[in-house]
Amino acid sequence: MEKAKDIFPIGEKNDAYAEYFIGQSYLNILSTEGVKIFNVTFEPGCRNNWHIHHKGGQILLCISGLGFYQEWGKKVQELKPGDVVNIPPEVKHWHGARKDSWFSHLAVEVPADGGSNEWCEPVTDDEYCNL
């Protein structure tokens, strides 16, 4: 399955955070000044673990491919280019690619004093395959 051309380069393999992903992801840091912005690319079937952004939250700007976003206790949302997801602080969630598509989004960290990220359990194969 070929990856569509993105607006931003794919970046390097996301080895620093590999323990929090099932499958291969890639990371391109676009900005660390003022607001942190990352281009995150997921190979087909790749997703991150459940996680929580404390204090600041996160905004996802979907730029290519097809993916998923889900908040704890809610139905999954399908994502496509042009979709925007505003994730409030303290909301447990995950995001990633569909099984049959690459997926890229810009992840914008909402600045906050004392903001942090808490990584939780993986999204199991059963949970993911039953979407």
C-alpha cells in the first residue's frame, strides 16, 4: 500500500515513542517555539496507546489518509483530510490509521503551565479489529 504525498515531509521513524504505539509511526517536528506542532504519520494499522494530556489538551489537524480517533467510553470517529479534532485536557483517548490506509495529522500541543502527557494501556487488537 503506497503512502500518499503529504504537504510536510514524513520525518524519521518515531523510535523515541515506539513503546506507546502499535505499529510503525513517523515524527517530523515542525515547531517547538511558542506552540509545539508535530507531523505524525501512521502506517496502516498503526495506532497510539490510550493517553491523557494534562492541563493543555491537544488539537489534531488531519492532512492525509484515513484514521480513527476515540475518547474513552465513546464511539470511534473516522478521520479524513481536513478534519479537526479538539481534545480537551484530561480526556483519555487514542488515534491512529485505519487498517487499509496510511494516516497523517498535525498534532498541536495546547500550551499550559505544568502540562504533561500520561501514556496508558495499548488499544488491543480486539478493540481495534472490532471498529
